[in-house]
Amino acid sequence: MTAKEAYLRLHLAILLAGGTGLFGRLISLSEVPQVWYRVVIAGLLLALILKYTGKIPTLARKETLQIGLCGALLAMHWVFFYGSIKASNVSVGVVCFATVGFYTAILEPLINRHKPSWREIGLSLLTLAGILLIFQLDARYRFGILLGMVSAILYALFSIFSKKVQHSTGQNSSTMLLYELLGGGIVLSAVLPAYIYFFPNLPFIPTGNDIWFLLLFCSVFTVGLFLLHFQALSQISAFTVNLSYNLEPVYSIIFAMILFGEARELGPSFWIGLSLIILSVGIQAFFSIKQNT
């Protein structure tokens, strides 16, 4: 796969990712059951696809544990992400998630034990400035903002460790996703009884439109999205992937405006912030492509 093909798949994944936040409003279930259904249904769908193509490998115990722990990070990121949306709105959740590039620029050098890139930190700060301009942090949404920031940190850790584990195990993107969904499903299944015990009045069984939204959510917007994501991540650095995902809140806000009427009045700060995000992504993409050619 060439660098240009990897970037095409990455930005298709980002477009789909821009629609995932909408399911936090479309699906009436609370965040833990919603994510539990997501990992279980998506895992079953992916297992059926891989079984049909004869591509389900049996991994060693150590590899299964490593990939499964990455899946636990992913599942907990989803719980906090959709918790942020339900505690505030789609715009708040996705804008907080966009700080993942900033956290990656700080955490990746610490985890991988190399010197930080001042260019990456500078681009992250440029992106962060754009995010703050797009959405000024309203005091009414403090709890939602807190959950969103935690979700961004968890996703930065997931992306860094997932890339590291994929390189060490040599597994392809579909195998990584299958065992990550398995790991996330096990962790959430362990958490779910306590959640139901402490919140017995919250709905757990999907009804009506929730069933159809869950199927769409788990297939196209989970399996399809993450296969594209992992294919791109195998060729592009975790920082570049996460920085590029800062376009996700732009798509999400536009989708939320159309469907839910969020953020109807967009002043000059929105367009200036959008320009800063696009500029930071474009600069990083330029340097990344240059390094791979």
C-alpha cells in the first residue's frame, strides 16, 4: 500500500468516524450497554466475515493478552466518549476527543522512549487552538468535557499501544480488531453486572429504532471504520493518524447541525478554528508523505 492509498483509507475512516458520535444521540441506551452491544455485535460480525474467508488465526496466549488489553483501552474510550455526549451533546464530545493529537504528542515519546518532536507538539498546539475557537468550553458542560478529555487520553494510549503490539506480533488489521473487540467485550461483560446493579432503572434491552441503529453502528461504523483505520495505521505514524482525526469533530458538528440542530450559529471563530485544524493536518500529512517517498 502506498502512502497516498493509506491516506485515502485514513480519511474515509475519519468521515465514518465523524458519524459515530451521532449514535450517542440516536441510540437511547446509556453508554455502557451501548458500547457492550457495539463490541459484541461487531465482534460477531467480524468473526463471521473472517470465518467465511478462512482468515481466523489462532494466537499465542501472550499475543491474545496484549491485543485484548488494547481492546480494553478501546472499549473504555468508547464508554467515556459516549458518556461525554450523553452528559452534554455531540459537539462537546467530539471536540474534546479532538485533543487526542495533543495527548499523543506528549505520551508517545514517553512510552516509546524517544525524544519528543517539537514539530508535532507545535502542530498539536495549533490544533488545540483551533478546537478552542470552534467550541468555547461552556461551564454548563463541565462534566461532559471531563469525560471527553478522559476518552481522548484513553484513545491516545490505545492508538500508541495498538501500533506497538501490531508491529511486535505481525498480525493484520482484521485480526487485531477481532481480538481487540474480544478483549473489550470481556472487560465490559465483567463490568456490566455491577452497572446494572447500581443503575437498575436504566434501559438495557434495545427496542424499536435502537435495534436498527445498533446494527448500522456495529457494522459500517465499527467494523468497516476500524479496518480502514488499522490499514492506514500500519503505514502512517500514530501521531499523524490521531492528528488527522482532528477533522472528525468538524464532520460531526456539521452532521449534528443537520440532524439535531446543534451549533446553528457559527461565527468567525468557527471558520478560523476550522482553518487552523486543516492547516495542522495538511502540514503533518505533507511531512509524512515526504518521509515515505
